[in-house]
Amino acid sequence: MTLTEEFAQLLHDLALGVYKADGTAGGTIYLTNLPQAPDAALAVARYGLAEPDSRLHYDEPGIQVRIRDAAADVTVGEARAQAVWDALHGLGLRTLAGGTWLQLAIAQQGSPNYMGRDGNGRHEWTVNLRCEIEHPTPNRP
């Protein structure tokens, strides 16, 4: 299970959406990209942050949650984005679904970032996190 999948499952477990790992219909949490439908959806992606220390067995990956909601009422999507921020900022000391130890997740901004509207007029936000995870490798036991 990838870290992206683990965070998608975490969002599901926190009741922020529905993650269907098998890709069947009915989900609202996706990996990396948002599909055309449904209007209200989340996407989880990784991005790079600081250079890791080759002597330590933990990493600080970036996780971005993109939140999209219908065009009709901007406040609905804003509330969903704030719920994601509230649930993830400061979360830690837990094992994720694939076995990764999440020490801590820290939001990189003081609130969700409004990104504007997509090509279909739907509102989008992002929540960017710096995560501290245990990640031993053969060279970093």
C-alpha cells in the first residue's frame, strides 16, 4: 500500500469521504487527480519537501489534499476543506492502514488554500501537509 493510498484510507476512516480502493463506483476520495465526476470530491497526492537525512529512519513527505465542491454555494466546499484541515493538522501517533507510523501531520498554511474554480466552475481548495513518518530502508534501519 502506498502512502497516498494510506492517506486516502485515513480520510475515509475520519469520515471525510468515501475511498473505494478497488475503484468501484460510489467513491469520493481519489488518488492524485480529481475525475470529472462527482462534483464533490477529494484527491490525495504526494509532493516533495525537505531533503531527507540519510542517517535517520524517518521522512517528512508532503501530502496534498485537493477538495472540490459544486459551483452553486462556495460555503459548502469551504466548510469541507476546513473539516479536512481540522482533522489532519496535528494528527499523529497512529499507524496508517498500510502499516506506516505517522508521527505527526502539520498543515503548511493556517487554513485551506482557495484555488479558484475549475473548468466547470466548481470551487477548489488545497490542504498541504508536512508529515513525519517512520520509513526504515535497507540503508536506514
